[in-house]
Amino acid sequence: MKKEVNIILAGSLGIILGIGLFGLRKFLKKKSQDYDDYYADFHRHFVKQAKDDGNDGIEFLAVQ
């Protein structure tokens, strides 16, 4: 009987640890995604943006 109890306890502990690690990983991933969603706009100065051909600028209009 002692061997069976040890097997059941070891299996239960393994399942609890597996679910706990999975939950921790999911929690940390959500925190990372919240961080990325909030700070994504602060790093836009490195993104190449398309030029707007319709905007000639104030210097061009002053020369006219």
C-alpha cells in the first residue's frame, strides 16, 4: 500500500507543479504583452514612415 500512495502523491505533485508553472508562464506573458502594448508607441521614432507627397511644408508656401 505504501508504494501506491507514493505513486499517487508523486503524480499529484507533478500535476500541481505542471499547472502552476503553466499558470506562471501565462501570467508573465500577459504582463509582458501589457508592457508591450503600453510602450509600443514610444518606440515609433525608429519606424520608417511613408512620405506624404501632398504636404510641401511651410517653407514652400512662404516662397510663393
